[in-house]
Amino acid sequence: MEETKESGFTFLEMILVVAVLSIMTAIILPIGDKWIQAESEDDALQAFMVTVYSLQAYSMANYAATSLEFRDGGTEYITSYLLGKEGKVGVAQNVFPKGMRLASSSQLKSIKFDGNGDILKPGTMAFFTSSGIIEIRFQFQRGRMIIHE
């Protein structure tokens, strides 16, 4: 009579594997959430800077005043500019990720460009993020933005 060998895992081995996977997941998930939040905030900050550059470029190209203003406690911002010769106002709205907002201590609460692309009021704009305060300094006229973390 031939003996058949059965192979497989015991219940104890399966429980051990599930326990190890559970512990690893509990350690990795919070780290992943923090990384995702930091990346989302970085992307939002980059999008904000692109928006400011676009407003300034539109001002210079169309000799039209543009502005960016915050609302809802600094968690979202609205851009406005003139569309063509009809004088219609274009408006776009952007929202920061949860937890990111304009800091109440920010020197600048809005950004405005005149028709030749010069910033009307230079200064520093501060943003509250999960990793701390990030400041963007807007220089005179058509100067560049400088980021300080």
C-alpha cells in the first residue's frame, strides 16, 4: 500500500503570517498617510505658484489687471482677470488640500497685478501646512517668488 504525503500549512502557521502582515500594515499606513499629505501640499503649493505666474503673464500680455484673493478661512483662492476686449471678468477657483491654508499671520492676504504685470503690493505670504509654515516672498515689480520653509 502506498502512502500519500500531504503538504500544506497548519492553522498556526497561517495565524502567524496574518499577525506579521497586520503588524507591518499598522506600521506602514501612518507613514504613507503623512507622505501622501506632504506630497499633496507640495503639489498644491506648486499649482499656486503657477497660478500666480499665469496671472502675471496674462496681465503683461493683455495689459489687464488681475488678482488672486483668498476666502473660506484661506483654504481656497479665487483668481480674476479681464477676458478680451469685451471686458468680461474671468474667475477661477482653487482649493488647498485638507490641513493647508493661508496663515492668519500672513502679511499679504491677496495678490494684485496692474496692467503691465507689476505686483501692486509686494510682501510675504505665509501658508500653514502639516510640515510647518511655508513663506513665499513676492518682490517688487516683475520680481520672482522666493520660497522659505
